Amino acid sequence: MSDFYKKILENNKKWVETSLEKDPNYFQDLAKGQTPPLLWIGCSDSRVPANEIVGAKPGEVFVHRNIANMVVHSDMNMLSVLDYAVNVLKVKHVLVCGHYGCGGVKAAMGNDSIGIIDNWIRHIKDVYRLHSSYLDSIQDETERFNTFVELNVKEQVFDLAKTSIVQAAWRNGQDLTLHGWAYGLNSGFVTDLNVNISSERDLDEVYQLKF
């Protein structure tokens, strides 16, 4: 057994002990169920821990993660999470959180073949194609990269708003708002990208405003 594996097992024991010291009923209460107000759709990057970024406790954030925080309409994994979050857990907020320095977004800016992930990155490249005139006009490469990260988040929020799950929730009068953030790895702060959508009318207004 490797030292690393032993370490994470030991860390689990310490975490349980510390949690129980603070609240003897901590795990018993968690086991009763979950009522998180937020669904987080984020990147798989290990440096972007959803709960820690927003200071949330276990049970407060329902999480789906994939490469570059994508909302792909044929992705049954994402759609299943979204459906459960909206229709069973009745979350009130769905947040798409990208991050500056995202490897998936960076890969989509080039033409190198990485492997099977090329098929996933194709979706990110589609976002670049939609905004290619604007992005190509940005001379500074870092600024172009950061802008692409932000545009990708915005497009995922709009794609989220167009899913049958979200559309049905709004038609039924459900309290549900979509948001888009970009997280700074080098600062810890998030940037609210001001794509806060709580109805189909909001979707049209925000899209016109932001593009």
C-alpha cells in the first residue's frame, strides 16, 4: 500500500474525528437527506473545489463536474444531474463556474490532438467559432484566453437555459435562477459574469445585452 494511499485513509479518520468533536450528530444529520439550494456545474480541475470556494458545508451544494464545465445537450450524465437537482431536490440556483487557466479551454484554442478528449473539446471549439471574430481581434494571448473562458461560461449558461428541464421548470413557475462565474486560480476570487437568468424573458434580454 503506497504512502499516499495510507495518508488519505488516515486523513479520513482525522476528518471524522474533528467533525464529531464539533457536532456529535454531524453524520447522523447528514444521513437524513439533502436539501441543497445550489447545483454547481464546474470543471473537473482539482484546483477548483466547489464547496470550499463558496464556504459551503456538505449537503449545501449538489455538484456536477466535467472538462471545462460544459453543458452538452447530448450528455445524459449532466442532464440526469440537472433533472434530479431541479425536479427532485428543487434547487433554486444553478451555477456554471469556469476558471481562468482552464486546460480544456486552452486546448480548444489550438489544433494539437490530445486523444479521446478531442471529441469533448470539439464542443468548446464550437464556442470559439461563434465568437471567433471578437476573440481573434484580441492581440494579447492571455487576455484572449481569459475572454474565451468567460465566453464559454456564458454560452453554457445559455445552453442550460434552453434545456427542456429548465424550460419546464420556468413554465411551471418554479423559482430557479441560472448564474455564470469565472474563478481565479491565482486569487481565489470569483467574477460574476452577470448572466443571471430566472425566466425565458430574462434569457432573451441577457443574451442581447451580453453579445
